Amino acid sequence: MNKGTVKFFNDTKGFGFIKDADSNQEYFVHVSGLIHEIQQNDEVTFDLQDGKKGLNAVNVKRV
């Protein structure tokens, strides 16, 4: 389980990006990968899964 911060999330379009707390890498997140609703600057935990263009954040939960 990774920890990070929501850098950006667009409710209308259903996607955004999470910045990993340890590696500073950014990961794409789609609304289908959310367990809780998220907003910009929320602290979250997440898992990573292979996506079409790299790793995606899934099972995203607010801390």
C-alpha cells in the first residue's frame, strides 16, 4: 500500500493524479479506482496496477 497526496482531480471528467509520498512520482487515477471520493490535497493510500500508459492508482482511500 502506497501513501500520497491528490495533486489534481476533476470530478466532471472522472480522473486526476496522485503524487507518491516516498518516490515523488505521479500516478494517474480514474474514478473507477476510487473507494472514497477524493479532492485536491487529500492524503490517500492506494495500490498500483498496470494501465494502458503505465502504472495507475487503484483502491484509493482517504486517510
